[in-house]
Amino acid sequence: DSRGQNSKVSVGYTLSSVEIGITAQADATKANATQLAARINRVDTVAGAADSVLLPQGEAGLSVLIINDGANALQVFGKGDDTIDAVATETGVALTNAKRAWFHCTEVAAGVGVWQSETGVKAT
């Protein structure tokens, strides 16, 4: 492999990117969800139950980490018609506060990303 240790690989955005201090959208809908733009995302403000964020457009092999440091459960939506854990795109999935989850896009079929989540307890 000719890539150095500090290389960045881009798939629509830089894979080694980190964003902290994210505020989830307060209306709990996919239409107005906060768009995530980094590979590692720390959501610090989840003021109400089901405040929401939106994954990037699914691309096979793409993985995104979401850390919920907010006070409430967070609702995570796939972009466009993308699904998460076979849940309808307009429903999304919940990420409890003090938890983190990796979201892996395992395939894209007919332009629709298929995401799988892997949730764990956030280290203190």
C-alpha cells in the first residue's frame, strides 16, 4: 500500500473527518433533520425527544459514527430513500442518549442505500 499513515481517502467527503458540537434539529422530522457531514459525529445538543440527524447519501462500504452526548434520544434518518436496519426511510431509528452507533452502508440497490447499525454504550 503506497498510502501514508496520514492519508485521507474521500468518498463524497473526507473519511477521517470529525465534527463535534452538533445540534440535532428540534422538530423530529426527516425533512428538517441536521445533515451530518463527517465520518465521526458528536451530537452534543438533543434538547427534545427524537430531535433528528440525517446520514449522508449511502455508498457501499461507507461507515459513519454518531455519538449521542445530548440529554434525550436522537432520531437518525437515511438520506433520500436510504433505509437503516430495514426500517422505512421516513421512520428512522432511535439512538438513546449516552450511546454511540456505527452506521455501515452495506449496499446500494437501485440508488437506495442499505444501512446497518451497530450500537454500543458510550465510554465515559
